[in-house]
Amino acid sequence: MSENDNFFIPDDWGGQVIFATSAPLNSDVHRKQGLSDTLFNSKIYVPCVSTTFIKDCLHTAEEIMYQSQFDPKDEATRSRSVEMGCDFGNSTLENILVANSLSSGKGSNDNAMPLASQAYVIVNLKWDREGTSPYHAAGVVAVDGGDRITLEVFASTRTSYARKEAGCYRMYKTSGDEGDTFHGAWGPQKAYFSDSAVTFAICRK
């Protein structure tokens, strides 16, 4: 349950459904397949599911930030860091340089606090192209107190422009003392990231 009791993500749906007092961004009310409104502590929660995206985490985050769909073949840079205003998404090397410059910033790692219509991004500073990821981005679709609700998709090793990927809902804290932050959740995952990764917030360019 989120801080002010406005959202919860049931474990048995694998992040594919969120119950909310009002629908998050890029979400549709979905009263099907056994899902129905739920009353809890005098609040009514409606079941919501993600709209569809392509299998590209940054592209998805940017569509959430802009509330618009983009041609996946258009490689324009649409993001910048919230803290310093540096462009993000130009190239792997430039992304690493931006992350390095933000590694000790006030809004980095566990202190990253993107707003709704902004996004988290974690950048692998030691990307080796084998088994790890250069970065992972997650658009914030709702905020409840210190909690951030994201919709996330994951890139495939095969390029696909089909818009049929539903996002996965996840909830993160903005204080490491209260549970997993985005950085705390993704940083330790060595299968995806090296032992050196930096998290920060990005927004519309």
C-alpha cells in the first residue's frame, strides 16, 4: 500500500494490475477477468492496467513524460537530467559521462525523487555489452507522499517496433529507511548492472 493509501499492487498479478483511487498516467480502468472495485478503509480502489508500449524502457519513459506516442524509428533525444539539465539518450558514452557528473549530486542514487511525468534512470558505469545493461529507465505515473509508482518495460535483444507490451507497475520509496528505493532495488542486481551504477531523475528536454 502506498503512503497515503491511494495505490496498491497485488502480488498475485505480477505487476500487471494496480488498484487505485484514481487511475495513474498511461492506465485504463479494467473491470474484467475477475477484477472489480475494492472497498478498503472507506476508500474505493478501481483496478487499472497499463496501456501498451514497445519493448524499450527509455522510449516508454519518454512517452510517459510527454504523454504522447513517438515513432520508435525516430532517434531524437527527448530527455534531460532534472538536476543539471544535461541531455540523456544521445549515446552510451554520453550517458555514462552524465551519470558520472551526477554521481555525488543531491538528487542521485537513493535520493532521486522524480515527480509524476518524470522518470528514474539507472546507468551502468561499467557496461561491458555482455550480460549487463547500459541503463534502465522507468516513467513515474503516480506519486503518493514519498512513494513513486512506475510503469516499466524492458528492452529485448531483438528489435521490435510492435506496440503490444504492457508495462509492469512497481512502487518505490524515496527514503532507503522505509523500503526499497529505485536505486536500492536495481543497483544490486549484478545480472543487469555492474557494481558501479548511478541513479538520477530525468524529465522532458
